[in-house]
Amino acid sequence: MGKLKCGQIDFNNLQVVLNLNTRIKKELKKPSSYHDLAHTRSYYFATPQGPLPLVGGWYIILDGSTPLYVGKADNLDKRLNSENGSRDQFANPQRVSDIERNFIKKYTETGIVRRLRVAILPEASLYEQQEISDLDRGNTEKHINIWRSVFEYL
């Protein structure tokens, strides 16, 4: 049987995965993990109540309590609250296709997505004092994405 390619976080180990899910669930129970998310000026996301932490981590874009998208960010605020980090090539007429985040923006604009929010998971909240690799960050994003519909959201 094959093994998942991992860095310092062994996603092949059941106990490691269960512990990670416990930490994710703990963070998602905190009201401070949630922020309103707006789609502004046709291209950008913004957090109207103020900036997000200037740290790396993961985010789950929600329509109310329904998870729509999981992403990773080197800087959560820049990725979700800046014109540079949240544009996603939406303003580029030469783009050949759109990523999911552009669909979320358009569906918010048209009213299909009614309550745009984001749950944030700072890296330190999931991997307290452990330094992790970019491979681990990507694996964590995939893990959260796979299980996003199982987690409970406020």
C-alpha cells in the first residue's frame, strides 16, 4: 500500500490525523475564528470588521454555515483583505479559466451566496510550536478540504 508524501507531519498516522481534527474542531468552536467576508469592487475580498491576523494559516470560506472553499495563506489578512492578495486574476481579461474563489465572488454578487463568512485557522493554533514545511501546509489544506463538511461551524 502506498504512503502519503509528508514533511514533518505524518498524515499516514491515524493518531496524528485525529489530533489534528481535534485542534481544528477546537478552533472552529471559537467565535473569534469567524469574520464576515465581503466581495467588493468586482474583484476583491475584504473583511469589513477589520483586519485578520498577519500570520500564515488556513481559511474556510462559508455561505452561512456551509463550507464552500478551503485555502492556505502565508498571511491571512493579505489573502482575504487586500486588493493584491484577494484578486485571483479576476481582473485579467486574458485568463483562460477561473478558480473557485472567482465563482464565490460572482455568486455573492448575484445573490446565490447570501451570507459570506470566513473561518480562519492560524498555523500556530494547529501546530503550536512545530515548524512545518510548505508540503505540510499543502497537505493540511487538502486535509481540511476533504473534511470541511464534517466540521461544525458557528
